[in-house]
Amino acid sequence: MWSFAMSDITASLQTLRTPWRAVAAAFALNGVLLGVWASRIPAITEIHGLSPSRLGLILLFMGAGALISFPLAGRLADSLGAARITRWVAVGYIFTLILIGVAPGPVWLAGAVFLFGMHHGSMDVVMNTWATEVEKHMGRSVMASFHAMWSFGAGAGAGIGYFATSAGLGVSSHFTLAALLFGALLLPFVLTPWQSETRPHDPNAAVFALPRGALVLVGIIALAAAVGEGAIADWGAVFLVQEAGAREAQATLGYTVFSIAMVAMRLSADRIITLAGPVAVARASGVIAAAGMLLALGFATLPMTLLGFALVGVGYAAAVPLAFSRAAIDPDIPPGQAIASVATLGYGGLLLGPPMIGFVAEATSLRVAFGLLAALALLITAFGSVLRREE
């Protein structure tokens, strides 16, 4: 009877493990681990006695780790297969979150965050490359839905952070439990069999994957969205405490609201892109994101700031999926390298933007630093035409 029940469970799991769910699980895992980290940054800041500039420096280590990983991840995705590399990196990513939680001091914290950034950045590249393969296999636009799963995961991670903080759970215990739990839930789907496309490595290719031609502007669009997204993830809770007068537990809601709005928009974005086209969606996205940021700055109360963060989430939702989809169909560069090149600007902005916020906040104020994000969001509108796809 026991073997019969186990065979039923195995058969049910095999039925659930589709290519779309495999990639969706990878995106969700990547997002939830980042959301867990983001939700406890105020607590980590207090534990290690970090000033805004020192926190910015710690976050700079995270960005450096990601930037180093991008070109290697792109090459490995093209030569060994995006699905295989996604699985390897996902396992390492889980354990780097645990390392952050147990770091005994700022130096160890910087090292753990560096490794966390490496795994986060490389997983972004390879799972997006895998996503383009599944999108091609399915024959329709699904990239935004994958990014919706990332936002859902990030929001879930941040939301659990709210309950962990309210319950007085320590950062070390929180990170360890979250990493093991979500790894156990999502890794079985990520392990769904999939044969990725591979290409021979070009020995003459540049070491660092920098965009060229039209991909430069595509990368700037990803950069503009990712800098703002990174700012909300790493500084949103701090902004709510310092500028909107929120309590620490309430401050975790900022990234949760932002992520929920992103999920809702990304679940609808594929249909909207089909109806209106990528250019119109990109232009509207920049305006909405800028308006949300200005709303949060103009009122700086808890309700209005949360509403502003929600609008920012709606505005940024489609920008990065559009950028990666455009990169994957570039006629001159293989998908892995093209996505890595856009990620160098895009997710480089996600990870390097927050340290810059810290430095600007130290020199001026956090409000001034967030004001720059509103101007940056309008670049999505300005360069939206580069996302036009040839029929």
C-alpha cells in the first residue's frame, strides 16, 4: 500500500512538472530569496551597526558579485545549456542566504553578500535564457508571466519577513528556515527534464558581455527599471521608517505592496503587449513609474507611500521582460550572450543602484536619492521605440 501511494505521488508530481512550471519555479525561487533578504535589511543594519554609506558599501559587494557572474553565466548557458546551469546555481543560491544570516560581523557579511550577488545575478541570466527557450517552444508570449512568478516570490519572501519580524524571529533562524523550506518546495519543479539549446564557445568573444548596437538602448531600459526596483527592494523599508514614520514591521509592507502590484501587472502584461505592442507599453510604463515615485515623495505618509510604491510596481512590471525578450531575438548575438549583455546594464542596475542610493542619501538625503529614480524612470518612455519588433 505504501509503495502504491508513493507511486501515485510520483505520478502526480510528474504531471505537474511542465516546462512552464519548471521555469516559473526557478523565477519564484530567485525572487523569494531576494525578498527574504530585502525584508530584513533594517534588522541586519541594526545588528551590524551600519551607517547609510556602510550599508551602501555592503550592497556594492552584492552588485560586484553579480557583475562578475554575468559573462560567465551567459557563456555557460550557451555552451552547456541554460536549464542545467539554472539548477546548479539555484542550489548554491539557497545556501548563500543562510550564510548571510549567520555572518558574525560586517566583513563576513560583505563576503556572504558577495556570494549571494553572484548566485542571484548568474541565475537571472540563465533562467531568462531558459525562459526564452520555453517561450519559443510554447509559440506565444509568456515572458511576463515568468517575471510575474519572480515578483510573486519576492512579495511572498517580503511578506513572510513581516511575520518573522512581528514574531521576533532572529535573522539567522529566519533565513535558514526560509531557504530550506522554499528550496524543498520549488527545486523539484526546477529539476523538470529539459534539453536546452547549446552552441560552441567562441574563443574570440569578449570576456565581459557588454551590449552593442540597438541592445545598448534595450539595456538602458532594463537599467532604468532595475535601478528603481533595486531601490524599492533595498531602501523601500528604510524610506518608510525614516520618511513616512512607519514602524519596522510596517516597513516590510512596502516591498510586499510593490511586488503584489508587479505580479498583477505581469500576469496581464503578455495580453496587453499583444494588443498594444511593446513600444506603447514601454512608453506608458515609464510615465506610471515616475508618477508613483513622485506620489511617494510628495506626501511621504504610510498610506500614500504604499500607494506610490504600488504604482511604481505597475510601471516597472513590463520593462525588464520586454528587454529580455528583445535581447533573445537579436539577429547578431546568441541568446545567452545577448541576455547577459542586457543583464549587465539591467541587473547591474538592480544591484549597483542601491549602493548609489546610499551614497547619495549620505551626501544629501534619502528623498533626493529617490527623486532621481523618478527622472530615471522616464528613460523607459524615451527609449521605448527600440523595443519595436520586426514582423
